[in-house]
Amino acid sequence: MVPFAGFEMPVQYTGLVKEHVATRTAVGLFDVSHMGEVRVRGAGARMALQRLLSNAILRLQDGQAQYNAMCNHQGGVVDDVFVYRVAGDDFVVCVNAANRDKDFAWMTENNTVGDVTFEDEGDAWAQLAVQGPRAVGVVEALTEGLSAGALGRHRFGHATFAGIPGCIVARTGYTGEDGFEVFLPSHAAAPAWAAVLEAGEEVGIAPVGLGARDTLRLEAGNCLYGHELTDETTPLQAGLGWITKLRKPGGFIGSDAIAARRQTDSQKLAALVVRGKRIPREGMDVLVGDASVGRVTSGTKGPTVGRGIALAYLDRDASVPGTEVTIDVRGRREVAEVVEGPFYRRGTTA
């Protein structure tokens, strides 16, 4: 157990690799109740979020979730968030735990639209993630009032889950696998956790801690705030152009700065696969010859891909797939190659 954003969080239960493999081959259960939730309501809610966030909020339908970046005026990322449109004028914004207070302050202080309210509901909600190829059956068995298996990707609905009314079941996740994230009243987290473990026992469910959560997301090429995303990096540098709608009507906070920086930012995020046995870690220098061309933001040995993998911000010339680089691993050089990410997609590895 380690302290994290005001919570005590498990690094591992039975072992990082075992938990990682269980999620890839069967089903993993994650307690992500530390995530924050901001409720945004009112006739101006859609336009407020359209201005605060990078994606096309006006396209969201009821029951649909959408990944977004929230940017500062210089184009850096305040946080990456998921937005859930509950109804026409009612949204839930899921934020990273460490950024909960910062995000709420940013949203309220930078909103310029009237007839909208922001409420920090982080203490009211718990959240469980059920991820893996056997996740559908486990969640379906516990869900009443909604067919979890019929939900499309990034869709959600209201349901009774594990006998607990007032839950939101969303087909979203952070592992690269199919699965669900279930929002439920915070007082019900413990009985729901026990119910999911019981329902998944026959298919090999495993509780999963922060360690395997990180290796799973890194194999899947997902950015982590504070590593690939910061107040200084733009979403375009991080390869998130698909959620960065610079031409949407009215733009969004930071959009002009991001457009201006597109030609001047010298580095972009790249995926690296190590050829040898040494494992890259955050902060290690990446070199071409003897010249430093960047630094690792996240690195590990991927249990599924079986090799050392890393994400790193590299000079643009060095970030081209196929480029050979070296990583300074505690004073020793390890050869790596820039590849097209992600390292893992269901059924394939880099």
C-alpha cells in the first residue's frame, strides 16, 4: 500500500505480472474510487464544456462518453478527463485524483458561460473497473435494468449493479482490453467489490493494483498525467490530435496557442522498444550517437510484449518510426527502436 492523492492505494495484491496476465487473459478488478467526479448542469452546460475542453462536446449524445484534454491558455494540459453526457444539460466529468482540486478550480474560474453549475461530487462516488476478455460476462451477471453486453464502446447507462441502485455502468477503460467502469454510491464500494470477485471467481478474476494498472496502460499506449501529459506539453505533442478539435466553433481554451505551437514545438511523444534486456525507466536520457534527443516519460518491461518498452519525448527528427536510438540505463547504453504505437492491441503486439 502507498499514499496516492490522499488515498491509500494497493501497488499489488498477488504480484504485478500475475495481475497483468489475468487482465489480458481473463478479467481484472480495479478499485479506482480515487478518481474525481465533477457534475456540470444547466442550460449552459454544453457550451461551457465546449469551451473548457478540447473535443467536440456538442456532438455528444445522451449515454455517450468522450475522452478530452482540458488545456491552459498556453496550450499545456491541465488534465485529461472523460466526459459522460447523462442527459441534455447534465454531464459528469471524471478527473484524475491528483488533479481533483486543481481541475474544479480551473473549470469554475475559467467558465465564461452563464446558467451552469459545477459541483464536486468526488466524495459521493466510488468507481470499480472490470477489464479483460471475460469482463462482459461478469458485469452482465451483476447488472439489472441494462444489458451491459449490448453497450457500445464509450457508451453507458443507469442500472442496479450488484444489488445497488443508482449506478452508472460505462463501457470504458484504460487497459487496452474490453471492459467496464462502474460508478456507484461511495458507501457501496466494499459490498460491490466482494460481489464482483465472487461473480468472477470461476473465470479467474484477479484484483489488480497500481503496478499492473501502469504496465497495462503503457502497453496500450495510454498517456498518464504527470508523465506524458503536463502543464507544459500540448495534446498534439502527446499524439492526441484525435481529441484536439482546433477548428470547432468558438475554439477552446488554449486552442490558439496549440495551433501556434504546432510548428515550433521541437519534441513529440514516441514509442520505443528495447532490443536487449535492460529496462527503461522514467527520466532516462535517450541519445542518437552521443547527443541527447529526449527523455523517457514512462518505461517498463511489458509482461505481454515480453520486452522493455517506453514512451519518450524526442526531438522530431529522432521520433520517426524505424529510428535507432540508445537509452542511458544507469550509465550503460541500451539500443532501442522507435516504433508505431501502441505496443499492444487486442490480438497483436508491437
